[in-house]
Amino acid sequence: QSALTQPRSVSGSPGQSVTISCTGTSSDVGGYNYVSWYQQHPGKAPKLMIYDVTKRSSGVPDRFSGSKSGNTASLTISGLQPEDEADYYCCSYARTYTSLFGGGTKLTVL
Amino acid sequence: EVQLVQSGAEVKKPGESLKISCKGSGFSFTNYWIVWVRQMPGKGLEWMGIIYPGDSDTRYSPSFQGQVTISADKSISTAYLQWSSLKASDTAMYYCARKLSEEMANWGQGTMVTVSS
């Protein structure tokens, strides 16, 4: 199993939108609607943002949205805020009860 | 309130054994899968394996199979991650998390393991 592929970094100015992609295969991302996204600030534990591809976790602003097309899932953050600057990880179910993370994307709010 | 409280930081020498813990509260510990995740210094998250404390059903990522052992004691709502012989490359932050459907909804604070001679 190889990690899911994410861009190493993305950036945007406050108020803009950014999209982070997460590419896998038909054995993980493309095969199941079980993609989740996690936000991690430096020195902190990860926080669930999106699950089941499109569902927002409790308390997550509706500026965060998820989608999927084929073997690629995406996280879109609209109306960027300074506090959105963090690392973001996708994760997908990958059969036989195991899951797989992406390599992570560093979001910089300019 | 759902909480996962992990044991404290550890400093070990290569070849030593170690068992770290993750104690759950605020939910029925036996009814949820607990996941272990590794984060090496400056690196990304890696899914290691899961355990269902209700019956101790355990699954491992191929990358970690045979390298670590995951266990649980449901009587005290605690999951464990252990090594029989640590290597320097085991130096990392280790997180436990509660899995709902397939998402990891609640996370422990992490346990830093440092292996150095």
C-alpha cells in the first residue's frame, strides 16, 4: 500500500478559496465513499474535518467542503481565514479493515 | 465527553521493549474500534492498525504487521501499542483515535517515543 498523493503545499490569501486534492486508486479512494480529512496545527493532535467524502464533522464551518471524482478526492476551503493555516491529511478506507493516509498538504494563508 | 488519554512521553534505548497506553472515557469502549497512528518527526500521519476492544479483533497495516503489537484491556477501557525491541526509527509521536464509521472522530493527545543510545 502506498500513501495517497497530496500536493505538498498550497497557499491562498484571506477570503480566497483553495482546493487540496487527494489521489488514490480504485482500491481505496475510488472504491469507497469513505474519505475523511484531518486538520493538524503544529504541536497538536489531528482534528476530523470531513468524513464520508462530503459530511462536515460537528462544529466545522461550512467553508470546508469535500468532494470526490473517480480516484481523486478534494477538500475545498472557501473564504480562507488565518486560522485555517495548518497541515491537512486525507484518509481513505482501503479494504480488509485498513485505511491509508495521504502524505499531507501544508496550507499557507498569505 | 469523549476522551482518549494517552500515557506520557518515553525515552528508550535501542533493543528495549515498550508498551504505551490509551484510556478511553465518555463512551462505551467495547463498541468502537481504536486506531493507532504514527507521525515521525516532521513527517505525515501513518495508519498503523486497529483493535476492537469488545473481542480484541485486531488488524494491521502491511507496513506495521510484525513490527508492533496492538492489544486492549476492556475491563479498564485501555488500548495498548507495544514493541518488543525498539529501533531508532521508531522515534515518533503516536496517536490513538476512536473510529466511528471509517472516520477517526476523537483523538488522544499523543505519546512521544524517543529511541536513542
